[in-house]
Amino acid sequence: MSLYENLICPICKNSLRKEGASLKCERGHSFDFAKSGYINLLNPGKKNNAKAGDSREMIRARSLFFKTGCYARIRDTLSSLVASLEPRVVIDAGCGEGYYTSKIASDCRGAMVYGLDMSKHGTEHASKVDRADGITSTLYAVSNIFDIPLRDGCADVVVNAFAPVASEEFCRVLRSGGYLIICASGEHHLEGLKRKLYTQVYLNEANEHKYEGFELIDHKTLSYKTTIEGSEAIWALFQMTPYYHRTSLEDKAKLEGLSSLTTEVEVDFFILRRL
Ligand SMILES: C[S@@+](CC[C@H](N)C(=O)[O-])C[C@H]1O[C@@H](n2cnc3c(N)ncnc32)[C@H](O)[C@@H]1O
Ligand SMILES: [Zn+2]
């Protein structure tokens, strides 16, 4: 089976077939592959807010930070969780710049892995990296995870890391008995960063992740301390967080000149089974 066979037209929901550098449906809707290999499957007729996807700067910041290796344990834990389920089809919903997606593709031999994100900067980055690394089992599509361009019941696993939870769509694309793995900030995640920024530090809110059509079967927490070296990497981490947009200039200035930062990393993995 080829990577294209699970894709559906975002406009009429019919199958897509590959013709040269495009995918086409029987009603003549056509979508072109970008040079880097990703495809834009946003429904042009819908008011997709392209700005909802992460900007080039956000994607750049994330890949710069990931290079420090400080999140490698999150990536490895997530990927081995997925690999233990021996999936044939995986969807990474809100894949960003593909940091977790490509590791999952490397660890899940023979699986087809779809990386979906509203940000074309993210999917472009991910496609380029996978091409350079010789990974051929991934396909990245600019798409809205609330309107996924994939067939009903085609997926064995949906991964959703630090991204909006579109539980109804995840339910639709998962086969019965398939798994949804949600990766979310734990209560103490990045507390060290918050201590630098704010005088009063609040814990992150815990979410139960209960969704219709799913049963929660397991919950694991990964927590460790990490030290980020260099002001550029510290700033990149800050840019990745929701705090970046809600912190005053005065508080932001507290990170200036900081060359090393030690912080808690705490991530919750929720494993849900589709009923
Ligand atoms: C915090 S980032 C996490 C990215 C990646 N999973 C990671 O952990 O590195 C959230 C991502 O969700 C994407 N996103 C937000 N809303 C979306 C939507 N409705 N459809 C697709 N992607 C969306 C953003 O573009 C962004 O790349
Ligand atoms: Zn169509």
C-alpha cells in the first residue's frame, strides 16, 4: 500500500490518486506537492486560518532548541510507546517541525507515518529533514487536524503532542481498538523557566483527557531535570512556550544575559483506546 492511498480530498472527501507532482480526486480537485515533498491539503473553501499554524520563527526556535537534546527523552519515550503498539499507520496530529514524527517513523519499521500541521513552515522543515536522513515512510501535509484529509478508520495510532486535541476527528480516523497517545505538559513542566520569569509561580493545570468514543487505559509521567546552555537555546525554549505571548516585556528581560538554565521537565502521556 502506498502512502497516498489513505489520503482523501479535503473538499469532496473522495480518494486521491497521484498524477505527476499532484494528487487529484475524481471531481478534478488538485493539490500540488511542494519541492521539499510536503503537500498542502487545506480546504481552500473553508476559512482556514493559516495564521493558526506556527510561524517560521516558532518553527526555527523549536528546531534550534531540539538540537540541544534536552527533549530527547520525551521523544524517545513517546516513540517507544508508539512502537510497542506495532502500528502500520500512524498519524502525528499537530506534528510541528517533525521532531517526534521522524523518530516514530524510524522506530516503527514498515509503518506509514503521516505528519499533519497547519503550519507549512513546519511541514516543509520536516520533509526536508526526513529527505536528508533518507526516511521515506513519512508524508507531511499542511492540514487542519479538526478536518483531517485521511480515510475513516485508517489509523492504528494517533499521536497528539503539545497540540490541540481534536478528539472527534481522531475518533473518525482511528480504527476500532486503535490508540490515541496524548503528550501534554505535566504540573511541574518548565518550572525552572517560570521561576526565572515570575515572582509567583503556578503549577500547570492537569487535564483528565476524557473523550467520547475513547477509554483511558494508561497514564505515564516522565520527569527529569535538564540544564540548557546558551542564551539562544534558552530564548528558543521560551519562544516554544505559551508564556512567550503572555509575559510582560519587563519579565521577558529577566532572561537576558542568562547563559545557563536548569529546569524541571515533566510530561504526561495519556494512552486512550478507541472504542
Ligand atoms: C506547540 S506546537 C507542537 C508541535 C509538535 N507536536 C512538537 O511537540 O514539537 C503545536 C502545533 O500545533 C499546530 N496546530 C495548531 N492548531 C492546529 C490545527 N487546527 N490543525 C493543525 N495543526 C495545528 C501548530 O501549527 C503547531 O505546530
Ligand atoms: Zn475532491
